[in-house]
Amino acid sequence: DDGTTFYALNGSATADAVRAGARSYQLLAEILTSYLAERADQPARAAWEAGEAWGRFLTERPAPFRRVDADTATVKLVEALDKMGFEPEAASKGQQREILLHHCPFREVAEDHRDVVCAIHLGLTQGMLAELASPLQVRGIEPFVAPGLCITRLGIRDDDADDRPSAHT
């Protein structure tokens, strides 16, 4: 058996030919990010919008008319980023909050398409904070400031500000 899976005409796998195959999510990510980078009019904006939508989707919304405070939002954000594999650490400097990201689960793809990948990450983070009705917003991200370290900067939401944070790529 060479590991090949054969499919019947109706699309179901034949009995003895099914086996768990290798998965290449990195290849899928490369295909999608390179396509977006080359074909979208504004790749970073499109990536941010996709990330923002998924950030909202991945976040448990608070009860109607409830807002979470900045500390709770930070804890929930760190928990979500930890589940994604970022190895986050919350840090504060006066009124400024930072999330130190000690591992980028998208690093290999980000090396070739940093503008797209970092914009997705920014969108995810902003979408999560927005879904929580948090007083925080993402101010920006500094990718790869050191080997294995990116910094997400948070601040108090300015309702008149453009919601799209900046990525210093």
C-alpha cells in the first residue's frame, strides 16, 4: 500500500484506503497569504478586515449593555492569544498596556508576507477587544523586535480614532 486514498464516485473513501494523511496548514497559509499579497488592491487592509471578523467570532460576547473593564479585557485577550500559541505576557507601563508575544505561530508565513500576516494578527486582536465592548483598542504592533518577540501595544479607545492600528513592518 502506497498510502494513496481512492475515492468512490460518490466522494466517499473506500473502506481500506482511508488513513490519516499529512496535513500542511503552512502550505495552505502560504497559498492564501501570497495570493492576497499579490492580488488584493490593499492586502494589509483586506487581511486586517478578515482578522477583525475572526477575532469577533472567536470571542465570547458579554451580556447586552455590559462592557468589560480594561483589566478583564487584557486577561481575556491574553487567554485567547495563549490558546492560539502566541505565548503572551501582559505588561503595563503607566497607562500603556503591552502584550509581549514570545512565540509567533505564524512566523514561517510572516517571514515572506509580514504585511499580510501581521495585519491578520492585528485584526484578530482588535476584533476580540471590540466584541468584548472593551475600553481598550490596539495602538499598534512591533513585529520581531527581538528573536521570538513581538509587542502589541494597547491603549484606551478613542471613539473618534480610526480603528485600524498600525504595524511597523
